[in-house]
Amino acid sequence: MKLQAWKIARLRRRLGVLAACLSAFVLLAFTEAGQARSQQQDGRPRRTTTTATPTASPKPTPQQKPAPTPSPSPRPAQQQQQPQLHVLDEKPPEMADPVGAEIDPNEVIKVDTNLVNLSVRVIDRNNRPINGVRQEDFKVYEDGVLQPIQFFSTEEVPISYGLAVDNSGSMRSQIDKVIEASKILVNTNKPGDETFLVRFIDSEKIETLQDFTSDKERLYDGLDSMYIEGGQTAIVDAVYLAAERIANYKKGNDLNDRRRRALILVTDGEDRSSYYKLDQLFAKLREEDVQIFVIGFVNELDKEGGIIRKSPKEKAVDLINRLAKETGGRAFFPNSLSELNDIARDISNDMRTQYTISYSPTNSARDNTYRQIRVAVASPSGSDKRIALTRSGRTASPQGIPAPSQTPSRTGNNAPGRTGSRRTP
């Protein structure tokens, strides 16, 4: 009986050991299965310990490779970009009214948006200004039809003008004297006058060194920062952008503003490579009431032409004269740098000794047609002949819609910007 009991106890011990082994085996199986499921869920194995080993930076897959950046190639002439007036020193816009200002509901505001404003210079045969001309001495014609004058003033009004100076290589020998003469012009500014300063070389470098300001010191600093650079001179582009800036500038957005607007251009007159064509420029100028005064250094240009082509000097002179004539301004052709001081004073006087005339056109259609303008002034008997100078016409654009122009294209060697008709002085 004792032997049988010992056998039974040993069997129980073996069964216990077997049961413990089975339990351990089952537990291990469940643990490995759980780790396998976790690895499938997040894509990485579960580890309790890690070994810090240096790893190389992962290489981008084909989908991650950045596309190669092509190197810039020269731009074909026909793809020249439209020029922009780069503002290097811009004046913050001025508010017309303080924020929160109330408007009187009983106030009556009268605005005649169809009025045509003219700045008129009156001179004698020797190009000397004539003062004291009365309203009844003037007659205004549009396409040959007499127009009713609605507003007339002889008072001196503030001037907003741009000073655009050619900084291309052809102006190298004159630049110092040009800067000096420009400072004389700025020094004649009176309270209320504002000036902005532009330097230009080619179509891609037309820069506003100083936006509209009445601070003479800032204008002097802008002039002192001018320097000569090489490039294909773009006179047409510079005039187009500067005239547009002047025409769009209205201090305080005053609807009754009769501020005189002008552009003073200093150049040799030889346009080499402009984006805009001449017909586009003059179409633009007919929409803007901006007088252009030009100081043209043409004496160093080639005088030799051909049987059917004009010389570079003749072309430059014709462009300068046309800019002045069609806008009611004036052209100057100095023979020496010593004349610049007197020219600067003459331009200042011309801008100030003018008459402001506004008329309501009898043909009120806004049909984008060009209307020729002529101003006649009576000459009393026994006095010098009087001559009235103003812009030659206007484009009757729809209200708020500028007159359409042709698609801009580069001015090439045979384009109007270089080979149009020219006159000698």
C-alpha cells in the first residue's frame, strides 16, 4: 500500500510539472501572437530596447525627387516683358478725409466729369510769356467747333511734376551738370508743389528714386544718388510710365483739384529699345493732361543719314519736338552745359505763367475718337502777336474706361520708336 501511494504522489508531481510547462507554452504563444498583430498595425516591430547606431540620411524615392530647375535662357525680343515703374522710395498714400469723418447729408456736391481742362501758355514771337490776357480774349475749338468756356483762371496753382533723367551711357559727359540744373528746378518749388524723381536706362530699369514729395532735401538726395549705367535706352517707356504716374496722382483725391501736372525729361532723345511704340505713347498722352518739357542733348549724336533714312540726330530731335508740341510743353536743345541754369529757370517760369481753361465739349459722345483742340487768343492792335500753346487734342474715352490701345510690342530697329518722321530744330 505504501509503494502504491508513493507511485501515485510521483505521478501527481509529473502531472504538475507537465501542466506548468503547458501553461508557459500557451503564455509564450499568446505573447508572440500579440507582438505580431502590433507589428502589422503600425508597420514596425515592438522592441523593449534599442541600440543607437549611426544611420544614413534616407534617399528620396523617385516620387520625392524635386523637379530640376531649368537655367534661365536669354529672352527673345518678341517676349520682352512689359516695363514697370519700380518705386525705390514710395510715399505713403494720403487720406482725403480723416477716418470716421462725417458727411453732411444736406451738402450738394457738383461734379462735371465731362469738363476738358487745358493749361495754356501765351507767348510772343520771341517765345516770351505774356501775362494779363483776359477770358474774353480766348477762343477754344474742338474739331473746328467753338466751345463754351466754363472755367477760367489766371491764378498760380500748385504743380505736381516728374523729373525723369536719362542715366544711360550716352549721358556720361553731361550727368554732373544735369544734376546741378535739376537741383535748380527743385529749388524753384513753392509751397504746395510736389515732385517725383525717376532715373531710367532700359525697359527693365525705370526707377522712382523719390516719390512725390515737397521735401527738397529728399529730392536733392535722390539726384545725388544718380549714376550712369550701360543699357539700351528706353525713352518711350520712361515717358509712358512717368506720364501715367503723374496723371493718376491727385493729392487728397480732390474732385475740384486744378493742380498743374507736368513732366520734365532730360535725355539725348535716342530711343534704342522700348517696349511701347510711338503710336501707343501718343495715344496715352492724349488721354492725360500732362505737359512735357524736354531738355535734349542731341549734339553728340550722329548727323549722317541716308537717302531714305534720317540720321540719329534728326530722329531724336523730331521725337523731342513732338513730345513737347503735342502736350503743350516746350523743347530745349542746349549747345553747352552753361545754358542749363537758364533753361531750368525758363521751365519753372513756363509751368507757372499759364492760364487754366475748362470747357464742356459740344460733342459729348464718348466714342474713343480723337478730337483736335485749338486755342486762339486775340492780339490787341499795336501790340505783339500773341500765340496760345496747349495740347493738340484729346481722346473721348468712355467714362471710367480708358481708350483701347494696340497690344504692346517691342520697338525694334524698324519700329516707330526709332524710325518715325523727325524734324531738326
